[in-house]
Amino acid sequence: MKTNILYNYILLLLIAASLYACGVGKFIPNGETLYTGAKIDIKSEKEIKNTKKVSHELHALLEPEPNYQFLGIRPGLYFHYKAQKAKPGFLNRWFNKKFGEEPVYLSDVNLQRIEELMLNRLDNRGFFYSKVSSEIDSTQKHAAIKFKAELQTPYTLEQFKLDKDSLPIYTDISSALTQTQIRPGQRFDLELMKYERERIDRQLKQKGYYNFNPDFLIFEVDTNRYETKKFDLFLRLKKNVPKKSLIPYTIDSISVYPNFSIGTDTTVPQRSSVVNGIGFYQKEEFFKPKKLESYILFGKGQNYNSENSRLTSNRLSSLGNYKYVNIRFNERDPSETDSVGSLSADIYLSPLTKRSVRAELQAVTKSNGFAGPGVSVTYNNRNLFRGGETLGISGNFAYETQLSGGNNTGLSSIAGGLKANLIIPTLVPFSPKSFKYAVPKTKISLGTDILKRSKLYTLTSFNGSFGYTWNANKYVYHELDPININYVNLSNTTDEFTAILDKNPFLRESFEQQFIAGLTYSFTYNELVDSNKTNPFFISASFDMAGNALNLLSGSKTTIFGLEYAQYAKADVDFRYYIKWGNEQALVTRLYGGWGIPFGNSSTLPFVKQFFSGGPYSVRAFNIRSLGPGTFTSDENGTNSFFDQSGNLKLEGNLEYRFPIWNYLKGALFADAGNVWLTNEIEISEDESLENKEFNEELIAKGKFGPNWAKELGIGLGFGLRVDIQSFVIRLDLASPLQVPYLPEGKRIRTPFLGGGSENLIFNFAIGYPF
């Protein structure tokens, strides 16, 4: 007992000494006071609704920011002061460079300017004649500021009118005001008026007013009619607005240069053709005019529309054939009437290199002990048939051998594949103009893969698909494959693998489903594309159904063309939420759930459609595909993951804190949890041996999803390093289990990184972030 008290006393002394050592008071120069921050006390003569936004805006005016403080100490400021010594030493200089902060003194705070800014902001929000005062609360070395804002009753809007005359533009302004956000009863709000001017400007530019500018609109306030704090708001055009800004413009000619390069003289005679009033100029036919015309959303004789121009630029860029797109509008001489102007449109398209070849040499190491080299080669042909089509052909070859992993050391696998993709920039057979935001695409794929595992089997697969992809808007992406076919052939099975299949009917039946044909659909909502969002989220959902159409076509219930086909429905959801702050710091959460239901011909999902858990993109404290189902494992030590373990239900959750270390080097602390389970019954044949029956009964009992699923999660903790060079990421993670599901209940909880042998430390090497 006395020993514990002594240890606690020593610990408190060490903490106190550390806090004292990091104190910065002794470094503050004479005559200066360290600025520690400010608070704002908002009061009003009457109760005012919705003052939270006003408070937030006033706090945003407080400058400069005080030095960062953590648990009463200011480490950044401490490192700065230490580096100012005559001989600071290497460590102090390094810490100052990475974490140091310049001191912020009270003398750096301009109280008069902050008070003026606050009063101006309150005026802009309708709180006229308010008062702002400040008071300094200081000690010998530190000082804080208390601001007091006394808000007057705000002015509220009684009526909003358009002060118009006979100019035709007023008709279009009046039409735009039907969607105004300015409503009677609102407080005076200068920012809302600015937004309204810009909104009206955007709508006018969509109606042809090419030369209009939001600064041509002016709001006028009248308070004379009211004794209380109310006002009328009037909108009108300023005086002396240029005449050309008050008339709409039509497009009288469109010229497209599909093979333009900088330095090209467009006056040189070129081969031309006209499609729907659009002229195409190219020395040789690089892009078929009839196909390119369908991506242009404005036409000859139409009013200028800024939105159609922007969308046209997006669509032409998303073809994948051009490195830049430039649309220029040029004013023509004034027309004979003063009511309509005239524009010519020139579209300059600079193409990417048509053909390219990329080769990659790879070195792979996996958490299950497999390692080996690989090579991949990709050939691309852009604009294959001069209609924006892209042909991609890729081939890959890889060899892996198990360098460690218990009794299976020396096992190897050879994998190879060839795949061809043809992407057509339209939804065959629909017109591209049906989709305005971006160009939808038709994708046709054919491929074959072979996997040869020594001492086990050879697996050959052929796959083909026909489908569509399109962006509905900036965030939403769809992918639909109404035809998706996969044929799998298992051959050259060894006696060892046959024994494994005979023992495990779940695995055996998953390999018997040779033919898979069905429909797949995926939906993605991704806010990560918007760099301005501090708390973006990502959600991806997919649905896969196979066998229904074949059931109608087949002559029997189980085969078509002599091949047994699979029937199942499968869906999954991946949700991620990002909280970003400071200097590249982020807290990322991820939840994943997937469930597959076999029916009809199938009692299990095909092997290639099953769920797996564990590995560098999953639960990183366990070897790749080594978790589950449930509490089952093929190796009680958890080291043998050569025989992948799978299920038809999967749940995973991840939490990761990411932070910068130095330049391109980033760090992470993470926690992962997940597993796979079985939800469908597995029939055990009466002909099975006693040993196989016992194995199957154990598999069903341990792999079944039940109410105690949380106790069957594989849970791990870890930390990692990432080398992030312009979005190319090399990732190194070291993880250790916290809960091991295949251990006996009561012994599943471990102390991470301590004890448990080598299987308690899992090293992951991967490319890219895990999520």
C-alpha cells in the first residue's frame, strides 16, 4: 500500500515538473503580456430570436488567434522560445520548425478595429445603433479581453417591391423574384441582399443577358412610413447602366475546332462540315461532327445561356479525349434593333495523346505470409472510332509464394488475366442530350483470369458485362450492369483439396456454382469531391441479383447449357464520415454491412461472391481473409489463412485518426472491428463420414449469426505511417488484436502489442488509404 502511494506521489511530481518545464511565463519579454483569447457577452434590450448566427459571426472577427493551449500548457509557443536561445540545439530547432508558433501579445490586438468591425457587422444584420465595448482582464504575464455587445431591436421587413419602368429587362427580373428568399418579417440583412443580386444575375444570364452584372442592381430602404423599427425594401436598376447590358443576346454562329492545338492558325483553310447549324473545322476528321454535336447544349438562334455553356464545357471535358476545353463568346456588331444582341461561339478542343501504353512492376507482400513479384501492362486507345470511344486492354501476371505461415510454408500461386474494356460516351441507344450534367457512358467488358494454387487446384474464370455509368450531379454516381456474366471452372484439383471440399460442404457447394448471370447496380454519394466541406460523408450501396432470368430460359431448374447456375440476391452498404480540422488532421469513421441470400439452385453464395474479413483494407489486426465465419477458424493459432474463410453476412466498423508528421509523411492511429457469419442452413448428407459430420456441425454452430454477434467481432488497434505524394499513398500499418473471436469465450480479450507471440503483431503493407 505504501509502495503504491509512493509511486503515485512520484508520478504527480513528474507531471508537475513537466508542466512547469513547459510553462512559458519566464520567457515573456518585459513590457509584453501574452494574449490568451477573448469572450463576447451578447445582451439585448428585448428577446431576439436566432442570435446564434450573429454570435458566430462576431466571434469570427476576433483576431489574432491566441497561441494554442493544451491542458494549460502552450507547446508551440514553448518550442518557439526554446529555439531563440543562443545555442538552441538540433532538437529545439526541429520542434520549432514543425510545431513552433510565434507569440501573440496583447499589443498585437487592435481593440478599436475589432469594435468597429463588430458594429459594422451588426449594422449589416439590422441591429442599427448597437454598442460594443471591451475590457482587458490581465495579470502580470497574461491578458484576456471581454467584449460586450449591446444589441438594439433589429429592423424588420414590412414589404419588398420591384421599382420598375418600361424596360423589357424588368419583366425578366420580376420573373426571377418569384424565387426570392427575401420575405416580410425578416431582419435587415445585407448579405442576403448581396446573395439576391447574384441569384438574379445568374437567372438573367440564363435568359441571354450576356453583359449583365449584379452591381447594376441596387436595393433602397425606406423607414419613413413607420414609427417602429420596420422598413420597406425596393429593388431597381442603377442609373446609366450600359445599353448593351440591358438586352438579351442570341447565338448566330457556332464554330468547333475538334483537333485544336496552341499555335494553330484557325484562318488556315480546313475541312469543314455543318451539323444542325454548327460548323466543324478540322484538317482531317479527328472526331465525327455528328457525334460531337450531341454533346453541345446550345444551338444557333438560341439565347445565350451561361448554364448551358458551363454544362457543355463539363460534358466535353468528361469525354476523356481532351486535355482542355475552351469556349469563347464574341460580340458581333450591334443589330439593327436595340432589343437583341448577337454572339458568335468558338469551341476549341485540345486532344490528349490518342494511344498510350503503361507497364508496372509490382512487389506484393501479404499479411498471410505470401509474397512475390507481379507485372501489369495496359494499352489505351482514345477516340477509337472517332466518336469518343476508349478501348483499354490490360494484362497482368503475378507469382506468390508463402514464405511463412506454419505447415503451409512453400505453397505458391500463379495468377494471370487479360481484360478488354470499350467505353462509349453515351447511353446506347439513348441520346447524350438526355443527360445535361455530364456525359453518361456505356461500358462493355470481356475478361479471363486464371489462378493456379500449388497442391490444390486451378481456377479459370471468364467474365463479361454490358452496362451504364453516369453522374447525376457533382456528388452522385450511378453504375448499372443489366448484363453481368461470370463462368468459373475448377480443374486440376489435388487429393488434398478434394479432401478439404469433402469435409466442408459449405466450401464445396460454393465452388459448384459455375455459371453466374444477373444484374448489378451501385450508387455512390461522395462529398469528398468538395474540398470546402469540413465534415464530408461518403455512402456507397450496391445490389447484385443472379439467376432469375436464367430460371425462365433454362430447360431445367438447375442447369443451362449443361452448366449449373447460381441464384442469389446480395446487397451491401459502405458509410464513411470525415471530421477535418487544423493542419491535415482528420477523424474518419466507417461502417460496412453486407448480406447475401442464396435461393433456388443455390444453398450458398458462389465463392467469388462471398464476404471475407481481415487484411490491410479490413480488420488490420488479422491476416487477410482469416476471420470467421463467427468463432470458427481452420487454424486455432490464427496463422494459417491460406484457405480463405468466408460467409454470407459481413459487418465491419473502423475508426482512424490521421495527422501530419513531416512533409509527405503522415501518421495514423486506428481501431478496427468486424467479422463474417453464416445465415443460411447447410444440409449435411447422411453419407458423410462421422469426422465430416462433426466438422460441419462445428462450422454451423460456430459460424451462425446470433444475438451474441458483438462478442464474435475481431477487434484490433494499431498505428501506421503513410507516404502521401500527390495522392499516391504507400501505407505501412502495425496492428494487434484486442478481441480474438476464435478463442474460447472468456479468453478472447487480449492486451494489444503485449504477449501472445508473433501472431499478436500483424504488419500490413498496402497502396492507398484503407477507406
